[in-house]
Amino acid sequence: MVKCPRCGLEVSELQSVDSDLVTKLQQLGDTGALPAQVCLGCLSDLRKTASRASGGVLLAHERAKEQHRLHLWKSRVQLIKRARLMMSEKNYSEAAVAYEKYLKILEIVFGTKKGEVLTPGMFKDHARTSELTVVASVYWDLLRIYDSNEKYADRQLVSAKQLAVFVRFTPIFPDIIRKAEVYVRQAKNPGIIKVFLKGSAEQRPRCFIATSAFESPVALEVQLLRHFRDHSLRRSTVGRGVIHLYERLSPGIARFLDKNASLKPFVRVVLRFVVKRIS
């Protein structure tokens, strides 16, 4: 029989305390004079202590990370305010810095990996959908700021592509398109502005006229019309013919509406009547 140096009990044999367990216990705090060998009961207790404490440490780390993300999420508001103030004062370099910090905060909050970019799907939480408009306006400002110097062409191209992806989910879609069509004539790098215009046309939802009239792809009327198209019209040959004709003609009509916003209230009245009939 041997005596356990930790608990003092007489046991038939002692168990070695492995180095990994010693390391874990040391990371959790002062272990005191931990013997090299202890009884089986003490070894089990030490392992449970290390396991419970490690779990607590991990939980504490996760809570700290979540608190950090929440703090960053709240701080983004001040960055946007500062950037817009700098834009109004024509201090574009400082505005760009603030905007880029804002986008970096979003990447941290949403946990994007290296090489990944922000996507609208990351904002699916209803509380954050309004942020899509802010993001789109940020990319629009960066698109113009980076147009000032050829050395920023890569950043400008990223802004153009991201703007095309985000702006279609916002009510500022037609306004940005109109501004871009004007801006392309005076831009130092018109090719990249055209990349945005082409990308926004490709990204635009298929309910062109309704999306233009209601200025949002997620408006209730747009969703009801889309549902009618997908679940009623597509079921018949005639319906599919109507969809095909509509998709050929509607992009041009939508562009006309975007340029003549005064007609949109009338179109909305007509579409609401159609929605009421099909519902």
C-alpha cells in the first residue's frame, strides 16, 4: 500500500499526472505543489476540474467575443456620421477611411473569412435589413471617391461590384442608377462605372416594372406578383408565353420609369389593382 501525497489515503498504487493535465491546470491558475503521482480518485478529480474550468474559460471567451462584436456594431453609427460629415466638407480621403472601417466592422461582426466579401444574405435578420441601404450608399460614395486616382482602380472595381449586388435590395436603386448614368460621362474611369451599371442590370430582380414602381424588390406587392408568376402563370403554356414577353419588354419600361419617377404613383395604382384581382 502507498499513501497518496495529495489526499493522504492509502491505496494500492499511484497514477502519474500527465503533462497535458498539468499544463491545463497551470493555465487555470495556481495549482500549488502538484505531485507527479496521485491516487486514481485524485486524478479523476483533477481531470474534472480541468474540464469544467476549461469549459468556463471557453464560455467566457465566447461571451467576451460577442460583447466585442456588439460594441463594434454600435460603433458603426459614429463612423457613418463621421464619413458623411467628411463628404460634406469634401475631405474625401478621411471619408474613405471611415467608410472602410465601417465595412471592416461588418466583416468582423458577420465573421467573414479572408478573401470573402459581404453579401446581402448576411443581413437576413429583420433588425438588420435596413442596413442594406446604408451599405449600398457607402459603396456608392467609395465608387466616386476612388475614381479620383488610377492607383485606387482595384478598390473602385470592388466597390462597383459590391454596389451592384447590394443596391437591388434597397429603395435607392433607381436613384443610384440615374446618378451613375450621369456620372459615367464625367468619371475618370468610366469603364468601372459601366461595370456597375451592367452588373446592376444583371442582378436586378425579374419583376422589373413592379420593382421600379415600388422602388423595392421586397415590397409586398412585388412579392405577391412574383408569387402569382411562379405558382400560377408558369403552370400553363399561355402563362409561360406571357412571362417570356414580359421579360423581353419590361426592362426597357422599368428604365423609363426610373428616369420618369413622376409616373410611378400611377403605375403603383394600376399594379395594386392587379394584385387585388389576382389575390
